[in-house]
Amino acid sequence: MFMVSCPDLVVACCRNGVIGSFPALNRRDSEGYAAWLSEISARLEGVPVPYAVNLSLRRGSPRLEADLTVTVAARVPIVLTSLGVSREVVGRIHDYGGTVLHDVTTTAHAEKAAEAGVDGLILVCAGAGGHGGGLNPFAFLAEVRRWFSGTIALAGCIGTGRDIAAARVMGADLVSIGTRFIATREAAAPEAYKRMILDARAGDVAYTPALTGVPASFLRASLAEWGVDPDAVDNPTIDIATRTARHLGREGKVWRDIWSAGQGAGAIHDIPGAGELCHRLAGEYRDVIAA
């Protein structure tokens, strides 16, 4: 989760049976990214659960080659790629034995990723936080599963063990959970952000291109604080090119100061430790399966 995931959250998840992940871009430079990888690897020595890193493959990114080099050198177990897919990148990760899962929001994106040789697809469905998709999970998963035999993870509004069980019954192998883990003690999100998630209902999440030029999910309360109308064609307080907001004499950044969440926020009512949450999810899952 951009600006939220950190070593404490990743380590707490992995130590409690859940694959923890963070975006490489959560560090300001590739040297800082390498330092985080070293820290996480040291703290997870002897822990059997792997960690994962989200690597942005956005064309023209000045950090892509450096971050990829760091990733390969550290032999990151699972690499979650997004914003583009490359057979060359997949090959470099496969060369050291790494696994590649690729974020997709459309069937066309899924087909391109499969052609590039990824090991799995993360289907980011309607209602997900960040740059979520617009497809219903039942339709998206059923369509992709018809032709893709690799690993499929389902993402979007998953926050309980019952949700995980439902995704498995639908045909997913894994789930990807974001918003639920923002509201944990280890997450590097401001306390006001976590409290805003607790106060939100599903309808308090706006899916809008107003902040990045591409539809993404943001908390309406956070948008209001920065003078953003999610339904307006133009917002004078937002500079999309620089992802900067200027309102009432303040300057802030999209994602850092204007906060994202998925529609699953409506089912979140506490801020537990990440380990406690992992055990809760596992217990709820076991109870549902047993029933």
C-alpha cells in the first residue's frame, strides 16, 4: 500500500502466517529500498512465510532499472508488478527463482500479463482501494479462470475470513487485502487516516479520476478537506500532473495527504495489531469452512 506499508507491518504479517508486502516506491530512493529489504530479511530469518514487493513498471520511470536491480540482488521471493508488464522483467525475476504476480483491472490486461509469462494474476475488482477496477468480482474471476490456469488472487472489499472463504469458493487461490490493513497499529498511516476509515461507510468512498487522471478510490471526507469535488470535471485545487493539492493556504500530496480506501471500509470498526488481525482472519476462515 503506497505510503502505508512498512517493515513493521510486513514483518508482523509474515510472522503470523500472512504474506506481507510493500511498494518499492515507499522509499524515496533505491538505496532506501535496498535498506528496507535487508531489514525485513534479517527480521524474518527462519520465518517460513515469504514477503512480497510491489514493483511499478510504469514506462519512463527513472527508478525502474535501479529498483529491479536491487530486487534481483535481494532475491525478493514474490514480486507484485503493476502499471505495465514486461517479459524481460518477468524473466529476470524467474532467473533467480522468484514468483511474479501482476495487478490487472481488465481482461485485456490479464491476457497481456499471461502472455508475458507471469505466475499469477491479481484481479483488482470494483470497490477496491487505490486504482481499483470497475468489474464485478464474480464476472471477472469466472471469465479469467476459463483460460488462465495459474495462480489467481482476488482483490477488492475483502476484510474478513468469511470474505476469504467466499473468494476461494469462487475459484480464487489467494486474496489481496489492502484497506483492512491500513487500520492496524503497525501501518505507517496517520492516526486521523485510520480513524477516517473507521468512520466511513461504503458510500463514503468515491471512485474518481479527479486526482490522478485515472479513476481511483478516495475517502470523500478526505476529498472534502482539500476542496475536491469527485464529480467535477475540473478541480482548481488539484494539479494532476504533480499530484499536488493546494487549498486554504495548505499544500499536500495525493495519497500522502488525500487518503484512499476501498468500499470495504464500511465493515472496519477497530484498529488491531497486524498479528491479531491475521489470527482473526484465519479463525474466521476456519469457522466458515467448518460450518
